[in-house]
Amino acid sequence: MSDAIVVRYRTKPEAAEENQRLIEAVFAALAAAKPAELNYTAYRLEDGVTFVHAASGAGRAALGEVAAFQEFQRDIAARVETGPDAVPASVVGTYAS
């Protein structure tokens, strides 16, 4: 049984900054809404155009209800070269200090 979703994709070079801006808006909205039982992380890899998102927790369905996340998803096909590829995953361990 998966308890997380991991999504990976590569943006077009000219769309990477806009993609990051949209992701940052999602995190600002999440900070304001504070949905319960949601762990969400987004990474921009060293190449500058590959992004990886991971969502876990019982509240991960709440992510789709956030207006900023809907805006992020709206034109994703126009921003990406490959993906997005979403795969179920199981959390093996996590640590935060």
C-alpha cells in the first residue's frame, strides 16, 4: 500500500522560473491554510529544469483543493518537456530537525 505520491518532470528551460514561482505560491497557500496531516515537499534538481514533488499523509487529498495548486497544474503541459510521471511510494523513513 502506498502512503505517498512522488512526481518527477522536466520543464522547458524557459519555463523553469515560472514553474518555481507557481510552486512557491502553492507553499504560501499551504502555510496559510495549514491542511492537517499533509507532508508536501518540492525539489528543483541541480540541472535547473527537473522538479520532484512528494506528498504523503492522510491529508494529501487536500492539496488538490488548494487554488494555488490548481493554478500550478492548469498549464503544466505547456511548461514541461517530459512527465509529469507520478508513482505511488511508501515512506521508509523520515527525519526533520
